[in-house]
Amino acid sequence: MYLHLGQSSVIRTKDILGLFDLDTTTISKHTRDYLGAAEKRGRVVNVTQELPKSFIVTTGGTTTVYISQISAQTLKKRSGYIDDIRNLKTERE
């Protein structure tokens, strides 16, 4: 399955390591340091011309960070993770 991040950017959901809200996660110095280091290594792809709301960490050989104007909550819903979690819970019961 693929996930649309905004503009013309699409990634494979199986490559996603994490979806993060920029407002809540960048409070931490560790997160800011991580994003800064990724930027210095040229591993950040900005897929928005608008105010960014989330960042997505992916791996597909190399780790890449995508900055998106779409909220992390919306991306999670789009990715189908919530449905997958519900299905797992139902299977275990």
C-alpha cells in the first residue's frame, strides 16, 4: 500500500518507521537534534509549500525524513494502521 504525503509525494507504507506531529514532538531537544542531523546529511524532503504539520521517517535502504502539511493523525488514518490494529485486536479475541 502507498501513502500520499502531499503535493506529488507518495511512499510505501511498509517503509514507514514513524509518523510524528511537529507541534508536539519538536518540544524535545532530542527530536530537534535528530531533524537537524537529518537535514545536514541531506535526508530531509520537504513536500509542502505550506505550514508543515508532521514529519514521516522512512527507510528503504537509507533513512529519509519527509516534512508534510498533512497532520500526523490524518496520515495515520490514510495509511490504514488504525484498521490494521482493529483487525489484530479482533483476531486475538
